Amino acid sequence: MVDEFLKDEGFTDLQRAKPGSALVKGEIDCVPSAYANFVTTAVDAGQSLVVLGGSHPGCVQIWARTGISGLKDLRGKTIVVGSRTNDDGFYSLWVSMLTSVGIDPNEVKWIEDENYTTAYFVDGRVDVFLSTATASYFIKTNPKNPGRVILDNGMDKPWSQNYCCLFIANRDWAQRYPVAAKRVTRAFMRATDLAAKDLAAAARIAIDKKIFPAVVTYDILYDFLKDMTYPWRDLDADETLRFYALRMADAKLIKKTPQQIVTEGTNLTYLKQLRKELKA
């Protein structure tokens, strides 16, 4: 869906690549959706990226076993992550959520396994499980599902008041080509508006282009998209970075101040212009 808008903005050579380190190495220019907590730790590490806008709030859920009603009940509980480092986006997200309710990350029991799956929760090896919304489908539909969702960051405050995922670009590229940076931001925001108006078409295009793993079918993706909101005109990406940075600073996951993270990691000039330029 975004390809047509990019072409309309004058881009002729469109190439897709897997994100990750390719962005900061300058091998790709933009990533349409990156977890805000990952962006926060990346900026803290001095990586060459900048936030140009926001994608959406909410695409992860926390599942918990019976007897756990909220984040405050997680002290002493067992959690699985890929690794206890900032390179693991889910770990830094967990830390943000735990510190938000006054739990020190050292007060929970961690299991590290880079190949973990929802089976960890279903089989009873962990008490809670942080899941992408698409992966949640496999927990929800599993007859052995031992629990329920205790937090949905697309619906539960204060998480729903901030972006979950951000639109980012290589900082050097954005500074070198400011006109292109504005045009690509406009293309992604136009695509976001169109997707919000026709979720079925957006889901079909994503499946046809194989943007998601093969296990994510059209029905699973549509079920996820229909519960999301796309308020890019209303939320502030700089406040999202500050929100996460404050919590990560409390846990000593980052060294820079929240204001440094915001100053070094955002350029929302184009987005503010587009809020006036593109009518809802």
C-alpha cells in the first residue's frame, strides 16, 4: 500500500530489506515500524537513527496465569526473554513496565532463551508472557491456554497514550536529504490513513507481500488490525521517547537523560507540517 504513495512522492528505486543493524550502517534509509523502547536504547547507544513520526499505539499484550491480575503482582514471578540486554527489545519493554509499578528488574526470575515461543507460557514454564498481538492469537486459541491478558498496550493507560512503534530513518540520510525525508514521511502517513480506512485491504496486501511470517494468516492479521487505532495526528513521538526513557533511566538501562534522548533521537518538523497539510 505504501509503495504507491512512495512512487507518487517521486521515489523510483524501492528496495526492501530486513531492518536491524542495516539501518544504522546506512544500508537502508527508513524503517516504518520500530518499537519505541528499542529506539530509546538505540539512541542512548549513539546509533545513527532519528524518529520522523509514529506508527501506532499497541501491538503487544501480557498474558498471565490465574491469580495474577496486574503488573503489581509480578514481583517474584518468572519471565522469559531472549537475553537480558538492550539488544533484546522485549527485555527493555519488560523493564519499562516493571519499573512503572515500582518493581526492580532484579525482583523477578528471568529465563534467557533466544528461541523462546508461546510454549513457554502454555506449558507452564513461566508465569507471564509478553507477546506480539499476532502471536497472541496462538495463545488465545490454544485449548491449554492457562491464563488471560492482563495488559494490552493498545488499550490500557498509560501505554495506550503513547506510540508502541515509531517511524525511523537513518539520521545521516535524513540530514543529507531533508526533502526526501519529508516526502517519505508523507508517504507513510498517507498509507497509514488509507490502511485505517480499509483494514481488510491493508491486511491482504501485507499477506501478499509476505511482510509477516508464514504462520500469520490473513484472518490472524485482520483480527489484530481491527482492534488497533492509528492516531498519528494526536500522539507525540517525542513524548513517547520521554515516557520510555524515564522508566529505563529508573532501571539504569540508559545513561543519557530523557531530554537528551528526545533531542538526539527526534526530528518531528515534517510530521508537524503534515498534521496541517494532510486532512483527516
